Amino acid sequence: MTESPKVTVKGTGVVAGVAFAEAVWVRPRPELPQGGEVVAEDARDAEFERFEAAAGTVADRLELRAAGAEGQAAEVLTATAGMVKDRGWHKAVRKGIRGGHSAEYAVVAATDKFVAMFESAGGVMAERTTDLKDVRDRVIAELRGEAEPGLPQVEGEAILFADDLAPADTATLNVKRIKALVTELGGPTSHTAIIARQLDIPCIVAAGSGLKDIQAGDVVFVDGSVGTVTTGVEEAEARAAVDQYRERAEIVAQWKGPAQTKDGHRVQLLANVADGNAARIAADSQAEGVGLYRTELSFLSASEEPSVDDQAAVYSKVFKAFPESKVVVRTLDAGSDKPISYATLEDEENPALGVRGLRIARNNKELLTRQLDAIAQASEGREGAAATWVMAPMVATATEASWFAEMCRSRGLTPGAMIEVPAAALMADTIMPFLDFVSIGTNDLTQYTMAADRLSPQLAYLTDPWQPAVLRLIQHTCVVSRDHNVPVGVCGEAAADPLLACVLVGMGVNSLSAAATAVAGVGAQLAELTLEQCQEVAKVAYESASADEAREAVRERIESYRGA
């Protein structure tokens, strides 16, 4: 291993854990053509055929990887292969070639066009530009007969560094070799972060340009829980930390549930899912049910609204995975970073603060009516512990809560609301009388509280759920929920952090919903603390001055409990 001077780079930790190994950087992307000679008119058809052959090879390669992957990794690879085959992209490339450009340059020009469109849409669409550029680079490399860009060959253990990992690379990582991921760009909801959670390996995103100070071959210590990458760490110290982390992982692996604190206070641990396949995977975990079913993800690619029967058929796959357990369905959360052609407005200047979530139904009540009809149809016969709970996103007022609750109850559905708008948290005492439950969406609540786009790598330090301002809003919501005897859950990324989960339970949160792979880690951590200790760390957290201070203070307090 190469000796390295002491350097620490701070990013946003999205998957906790530690690793110690040599740094490797992804293989460089091909140099993009800037123009070049004009292709003769009689050679342009052959040039387009050359492009189609290269694109076909890349798509076949991605689909082959998808066939050998599972869950979200398979979905991401399949989606990327679909981008390679996209008719609109092929049409734009053909137009460029017919204008006399080489296949390589036409690919660049066509991709630039789509990148500009995605960036103007913002949000998750803007994040997809990484996918587009990855497709571009793979096809250009294939056209030139060069090695495919992306993951390097790794013989031993390594920590993978990149500007921003392409989904196709993240989805095919060999976790026996790659022990952690670190990217300069990205955010907590990027594909890199999502798949790292699925693979359960330490991951840090938005580390900034300072990451370039770390060279391939440098030995680095990664701490995903605090988001630091450090060179020059004493090997004995680092190895001891890795051993401790592995011991902790063994404890987590052996945890079977049900979730409760050391003194027997029960907490319901649920899974976030997007479709029937994810629900089936979650059913094989320790999750007790579904705390967030994101219905809109099934329809993002639909050009028109699915019928009630079609929607019910999709929803029933999730219900069947948990036939005797609670399932919490979120109604259509379109808008902002999830535009849907038949539901959302075009050309909103600030869609994150625009017509999204429940607000869509103000001028399109029938859209919500049909979705609730479909949910009721799909959940016929479910009752008792398996009752179907339905919550509306972006509720901001008591009037909205009352209106939505009435629509749910008329269909035999249990009504609730997302607390993700600060106004809803502050006015919880007026909203809760109309509802049977609330669920805190910490991703958006953090974004709106801190006035920072949660997908911006430059603002990742603000969009941290450990922000005391966010924790105080959660604390207030929990106090009100006790007064009104309304259960409160958390379904944002905060629920997947074992330390933050203890804080949330200490505040009075009744249920936590996260990626299925995170459930055991949260449950094992809760089992080590009493309810009183959870309450103590909650107070420590929301009385801190910053997110970093809150995280570190809670970590130290919990370590002191273990040592006592």
C-alpha cells in the first residue's frame, strides 16, 4: 500500500460503515469529438448503420448485466439499456449524420440536446443527465473500438472513487472487492446512493473537488456515517475500526425482530417500496409491512393515465406481498422532480414549490378520485392489522387534510397525511383532528425547512436530516400527535439511519419506514437503548447548533451507553 499524507475530505454520508483500502478511480471517459471532417453523402447511411451496431452492442451488454442482477440494480440496468435504444435519441443521431456529421459527433450533439432538456426540468430529471452521458460515452467507446469506460479491474480490496458513478457501474459492483463508494458529485437520492443502500456498503456523495487530491493507490479510511474520507490514518487504528464495524454487522445480521427498545418499547419497522417486486423483496426481510408505497413510480413512463382496473392490478401486487400486514399507500406524488405528462403542469418556473402532490387534485379531482377507487378495489377484504392506510403528499392546511380524509373514509380507507411542508408541522394541531395517522417525509421537510434543493450536491450540507431545525419540527409534530392520539411515522431517509432512528423514537415516533436492507440495522440499534436513553439522545440532538454537532453528540452519547 502507498504511504499517504494526512488529508481529510468531507462529503455527505448516505450509507453508514467504515472501510480501509487503496483508492481506485473509475476508468476515464472517452475524449469527446469536437467536429471533424464532413461525412460524404453516399457514406451517411453506412455511418448510421455503424452507430446502430455500436448502440445495439452496448444495449445488449447492459441487458445481459440486468439479467444477472436483482431488485433495483436490475431495474437501473434495464432502464439504462432502454435509454440506449430510445427512438428519440436515435432519431436525433440520424439527423446529425444526415447533416454530414460523423457518428461520434452526432452522438455527442444528440445527447447534449437531451441533457439540456433534462437539466431544465430539474430535480430527478436533472440527475438523469449522468445516465445520458454514460450512454453517450459507452457508445462512443464502442464506435472507436476502445475499452468500455467505467469500473476498473480490481484484484484485491479497494475503495471506488469517481466524479459521479453511472447507474450501470453502480449496479454491477463486486462488493467482495469494492468496500466503499465515494463520489465528487451526486446527492442522497442519486442512483449511486440508492444502490449503495441496496448493496449495504459505505457510501459518501457530494465530496466536492477536493476529492481529486486523493490519487489512485492512496490508502484511505472511509467513514460513511460522518461522510469523511481520510488518508494517512494509522493502519492499526483503521483496522481496529473496520473489525469493530464487521462485528457490528454480525450483530445486525443476527437481529430478527420484532423491533423494540432494550426495555420493551415497541416500534414498528416498515419498508419503503415502489412496486410489487420491491414489496416481495421486503417481505423476505424483517420489515413488518409497508410504510411508504410510492404509487407514482409505476406510472412515470405512461403517456396517459392508467385506468382504475389497471391501477388496481398494479397496487394489488404490493398488497399480496403483505396480505396480513399494514400497507401505507401514498397517493400520486407527481410534480417537481417527478413530472407526469397526464397529471402535472408544463413550464412551471419553480416546480418544487408549485403544483405537486395533493395540489394537483385541486384542478383535477377526478385523477385522485380514480386513484382512490383503484386503491379501494385492490384492497378489498383487507381489515384489522392489514387495513389499508392512505396518505396524501404535500398537505399544507387543515382544509386539505379534511377534504382528503373525507374522500378516503367514504371508500373504507384509513386517511393520513405526509408532514413534509413546514406549515403542516407548525399547524399540526389543526390538521391531526381530521386524520387517523401522519407520516413525516424527512427528505422534503428538510428541503423546505432549509430552503435548499435536496438534489443539489453543493447544498448537501444543508439538506441533512440531522439539521436541528428539522428535528425541532419533528419534535413539535410528535408532541401534538400525543395530544391528539394520532400515530406518527417517519418514511424519509432519516428512518434508515440507526442513530437518527433512536433520536426519532425518543421524540415519540411510533413507526419507521426505510429501504428493506436498512431495517435490521435500525432494529439492532434500537435494541441496545432503553426508551429513556432514546429520549435523552433526542434532546441532545435537537438542542445542538448544527447537523454535524448533533450527529457527533448522539454518537458519543450512545457509545457511552455501550461502555456503561
